Amino acid sequence: MKKTPFSKIIAGTMTWGYWGKNLDKNQMIELMNSCLETGITTFDHADIYGGYTTEAAFGNAFGESKIDRKKIQLISKCGIQLPSENRNTKIHHYNYSKSHIIWSAEQSLKNLKTDYLDLLLLHRPSPLMQVDEIAEAIEKLKAEGKILDFGVSNFTPGQTDLIQTKLKVNYNQIEFSTTHFEPMLDGSLDHMQTHNVKPMCWSPLGTVFKKIDEKSVRVKKLATKLSTKYNVEIDVLLLAWILKHPAGILPVFGTADKNRIANLMKATEVNLELEDWFAFWTESAGNPIP
């Protein structure tokens, strides 16, 4: 099956269900269509979202939405085991055995009411992961057409290299934003560019709307000033800052507000001037950059 490119901005579904807005079926359908209307065609999931309930809620809505499966891309993640009434799990841990990866992917397919995932990610690294087992599981899932591509999430360069001794990693979803810029300094984004690993980033708006600390206040003040210059909303500018990075990062936004979603794709049309891009970094760091 031919891979379809992901949208330049990805809809994260973590807050769509029980862990957030707890949208009902009709609200989810409406939100899916709102995304599609703005050009956001890729939806990011994880089996754990909503205590293992959000994928099924999304899938039930998708099944009734009449949205063409070929017009969207579905991403999911596996590996994290949370204590939950929906699983016989006593302690938070990770499981990357061959059988569990295959079972998790198949559960996601069932829950999302689809025959394939466009991308499966290992959600977080485990010290006990066996690379041979991971490779065998992914190769089997690919051979059966159940996943089209493979990647990781929150993996360091060294952990990614470990996986790549047996299996090509094509994506790594990491935390990155104006207020969490360490990946562009610790070698993470350099490593991805060197090894042709496409970065995605979660929490792309950082702490700007979550915390009232000095860093967030400084960045928000600058964004407010520049929003007038570029004639866009603050969150659009924060995404534009990410999109300017040469690694080609795909931001995964977490909002379930359709009015905010309608504006986000504007970020793909904003080209921050060089000094404005560095101004965000400077304000976040709290001092002149090195």
C-alpha cells in the first residue's frame, strides 16, 4: 500500500476523550471534519489515551463519519503499560515483547476501525527492550499490511541507534517547543537529520499557555508583540517557529477546540524573519544565546 504524506500539522487526540474534553460521538465527528477542512489530515493516537478508551471512541465516531480512510492518516503508539481497570496491570511499566507489540497494533486497528496504521511508534524507551523482538514484530506487521511505517517516541539518539542496528527508524516524536528547545542543542535534531529520521513534536506550544513562570511570560510577551506584525494568533507563531527548523518537524497539537484548530494551518504560511526566530530562543533562554 502506498504511503500518504502526513499533514504538516498533526491532530493529537489525547484530550479528545476521557483524559480531556470527553467528546461524544457527534462532537468527535465534527472535530474530525473541522481538521480536514483546514488541511489537517493526520491523527495521532496512543493505546493508553483515556485509560485505553480514546482509540475506540474515535474509531466509533470515524466509523459513522463517512470520512474516506484514504483521505486521512492514523498514527498510534504502544508499549506503555498503565495500571487500569481495562488492563490487568499492577504497576506502570513498558512491554516491547514481540507478542505484545503485535497484539497492541492489532487492538489499535480494531479500536480505530481500520485495516492499517500509517505509522506505529514505540511510545517510550525501555531498558529491557530486545531489539530482535521489536524488529521481528514490526517486520511481521508490515508484511501483513497492518502498519505502513515505523518509528519511536521520546527516544534519545543512542536509543534510536540501538533500534537501527536491526530496523530502520523513520520517525521520532519528541517534546519540542519555544520553551523546550533542548533537542536542538543536545544533538537530537542533528542526529535525526543525519540519519533521515523525521521528527514530530508533542506539546508544541510549550508552557506558554500552561504556566505563569518567567520563561512563559517572556515568550508570550514577544509572541503578542509579533502577532501584530505577522497578523496571526500567538499559537500560530509558536508553531511557525518550529516549522522553520530545517529538520522538517511535524508539530502534534493537543487542542480539541475547533475554533483554534481552524487557525493552526496558518503557521505553514508564516515565514518568521531570522531575527524574530532567534528572538524567541533568546526570550525563552532568558539571556543572549551563546
